[in-house]
Amino acid sequence: MKNIYLNIYKPNSRNLKKAKKIVDNNNVIGLPTETVYGLAANAYSDIAVKKIFRLKKRSPINPLIIHYKKLKDVKNDVIYNSSLEKLYKAFCPGPLTFVLKKKPESSLSKIATAGKKTAAIRFPNHRVAKKLLEIINKPLAAPSANISTRLSSTCAKDVFDEFGKKIKIILDGGKCKIGIESTIIDLTGKPSILRPGKITKEKIERILGKKIKIKKNFKKINAPGQLKLHYSPGIPVEMNKINVSKQQALIGFGKKFRIAENYFNLSKKGNLKEAANNLYKTMRKIKKRKFKSIGVIKIPNTDIGYAINDRLKKASNK
Ligand code: TXA
Ligand code: MG
């Protein structure tokens, strides 16, 4: 059989150098992180960043997350504060994104930050992302590697399914360990969570020693990804279902969930982390099998289950 995945590369040192060259030429690469795969480019270059927006069909008012190797690397771009230092110490590198005030003298592409006075920064915890950031020696703007409003990619082949050969290289870092996007916390004022994730509100409160809010009303576009249809498999999704017809798929959870051709179990053990990790992969599989719609049983709203429900709610928007 012909190998169609010719732009998926093993992340050995030769291919990392190849990826660096592509980034240095202001082109886009597929990059594994511990959360989801990113579509990464030089965060200091308008030309490079524009290519990300074009490929994703992303609205220009929706800013990108900027990825760095270490805290000291952000000093020219954003203004530090004590919450950032505490949370960095506790969780980074890891699945937590900080929104901070941008320094006026920052060289970050204004297109990447959508002309905002703030920037979202993150320190990914994946050996390939870390190595690449080290050899590239500049930050990478990287949204999730999917066409806008669709499901994020959790393995290299998903990235290929989204963009085919439109990107020169997809580094294959295996299956993402977490499988849903990072938690986003806004630290420009009173800390508030803009997008839930594996690092929960409770974990953050423990480190900061105070209560924090989860922002729900996005009247002013703070994180446009939060607005309407998002994380969509491309077919209708309905939450809190108990059963479905044969043309529909039902996503469930736990050992009591029935075994049937149209039933898909996110975690037989009833483990929420495993369920989060299987969520996008399962929805992609259901779409490929040509089911007309997806029902999802009630998922516990605790721990990372809160983030699962957040994604499902947006996927079920019309
Ligand atoms: O896990 C992740 O965060 C992945 C991996 C690749 O790092 N990235 C990711 O990026 O999920 P993206 O672009 O799909 O989602 C980023 C979200 C968007 O909803 C965007 O609106 C928000 O971050 N965002 C970016 N900059 C912001 C800012 N300055 N203020 C508020 N929200 C911001
Ligand atoms: Mg995304």
C-alpha cells in the first residue's frame, strides 16, 4: 500500500533540525505537546503567523498561544507577576496557559496576539516540543492543529487528516498524554479561568491561597474560542443522553456501559483522565464510521470531567 503520510516525521535529531529550518524560513509545522498537537510557527514573524491563520481558517480576532521553553524566556514579551511565578513553580512545564499584559516593547507578532494588549503564554511538557523550542531559540505561536471550530488533534495522523500535505512536516510525538487543551488562566487582574483543563480550579486555588472564578460570560471577546460552536466533530452532539437510535453513536463511561456497535466507552474503568484522553479520538472515530450524530451520557462534573463537559457543551452548540 502506498504510504500517504509522507510529511509525518520521526522526531530524531535530523528531523528536528529539518523542522527548525522550516520554522526559520517562516513556515508552519505540526508539533506534539502533552495536551494536543499544535500548528506552530515563529511567534515573532507576521508572515509566519499569517500562515497559521490561513491554514486553520481562523478569525483574525482570535489570538494564539505563545509557547516558550522556560519562564526566563518570556521576560521581554510579558509582565511578570507573583501569581505567575507561583503557578509556574507548581505546574510548569505543563498544561497551563497564562494570559498576561504584553510589554509594549515586545517583538511578538501583533497578528499572533490579535492586536491585544495581552498575550497567552504556555510552557509545554513534551520532550519533542521542549527540544525544538531549545534549538529554535525563539517562541512558537501554536494553536491546536485543527481547522477552526473542529476537534483538536491528539496524534500525528489527526493533523494529517486536518491539513494533509499543506504543512511540510508533522513531528510524530505519539499520542498526546492528556488529550484535551490546556487550562487558561487570566492573570491580568483578579485571576480567573477562561478555559478549564487538567489543572483544575481547586488545584490553582490551593497554590494561590485564594478563591478564583471560572469566567462564563464572554461578552467582550476575551477568548473567542469560548463563544459558539467549537470542538465539533462535524456532526451534531447532544449531552446527557440515555439511549440513541442505531444510526446514532452513544458515548459512555464506566464499566456498566453497554457493549454495542454504536456504543463507545471512554473509560471502562470509569477513570476521568482516561476519558478525557479518549474523547477527541472517539469522536473522530465515530465521524469516520459515518454515524449521523453523537449522544453522550452524563459525565461526572468533577476534576477533569469539568473540562470534558466544557468541550461537550461547545461541541453541542448549533
Ligand atoms: O493545549 C493547548 O493550549 C494547545 C496546545 C497546542 O498548546 N493550544 C490551544 O490553542 O488550544 P488554541 O488556539 O486552539 O486555543 C487558544 C485559546 C483560544 O480560545 C484563544 O482565544 C485564547 O486561547 N487566547 C489566546 N490569547 C489570548 C489572550 N490574550 N486573551 C484571552 N484569550 C486568549
Ligand atoms: Mg483550538
